[in-house]
Amino acid sequence: MVDTKKLESIISQISGVTAVRIVPDGDNLREIHVIADSAKNPKQVVRDVETAILASTGLRIDRKIISVAQMAGEVHARPEYVISSLTTEDLGKNLRVAVSVEHGEDRYEGSAEGAKTSIQRLKTAAAAVISAFDELTESIYSVDDVRIITLAGKEFLVCHITKLDGGKERSLIGSAELEKDPLLAAANAALEVLVRFQ
């Protein structure tokens, strides 16, 4: 049985989504209706919905059942958070990842260390971004899992982060297209979460 409330909660965390309604069909999904702002192309919203559901539940859905309505309105330009540099340092068994995040004229730096295993390297890159945001938030974040998935013939890195705020935990999902550097993709996936929910 598909838990539609859980899926609606997952989709509602996607950047730009303001409302979501899922119409079930027995044990399957008949329709997914999403209302989003106009900051993203509707096709990007559809891809984000696919990625979030697959990463969170392992459920592959048919994108044809997703409909996106966008609310009219001006999108105000604002400086974006951008990872301006990512460097690594070999510490023997461990790896140190240092990042710089720029936001307009501001710059934030962070670093993290972890084992050099394939998954832990990615978690360490994501943790370095969390470190860069330490001075901007009082919440506690932890990188719980990192996965590489394939959607529409492209690879994406999906990062699951838990946010602890006021004694309450919240599961957050960030994603980034996997291009040349997996560490940079992991850092960008974490950055997406922190920008949305700091």
C-alpha cells in the first residue's frame, strides 16, 4: 500500500513547491498534482519529484502522472549560494575536504574529515558544506546517506540529511546532477538542502 501522505510530505520539501496532492489508485498512484512557483522549468519540477520519491522510498514513478501548475508572479532575483572552491587533502587513511561557499560578497568556509572509502568520501564533502554553514544556523545537521541514482539516462547524487532543531528531527533530501566530480556533486546536494532549510 502506497503511503500518499508520506509521499506528499517528501514532495512538499522540494524547492519551489507550494502545494501537492496525490490521487491513489488502489496500491498504485493515479495522479500527482503539484503547485510550484515560477522559479523552475516545469520539466525540472517533474524531475525533482521523481528524484525525491526514488531516493526516499525506492519507488519509481511514471512521470506522465505528474502535473505541474505554476503560480504567476515575479521571481525576485537574489544572490545564490555557490561553491566557489573544493579541495582535498590526503591524510593517509582519511581524506580532508575543504569548501568555500560564496553568497554575493560573503564567503563561508568549512571542512570535514572522513575515511577514504567511496561512500564516506561523498559524505565528507557534504559534511564540509554543513561545516561552512555553522555560523549561519543554530540547527544541527548530519549526513546520513548518499546514493547515486539514474533518471532519464542521467546520473544524480542524492543526499539524505537529518536536521535537529528544537529537539525535533526532520529528514531532508538534496540532489545534484553527477557530472565530472562526485565530491562536488555531493557538496552541491548538501548545499541545496541547507539553502532551503537553514
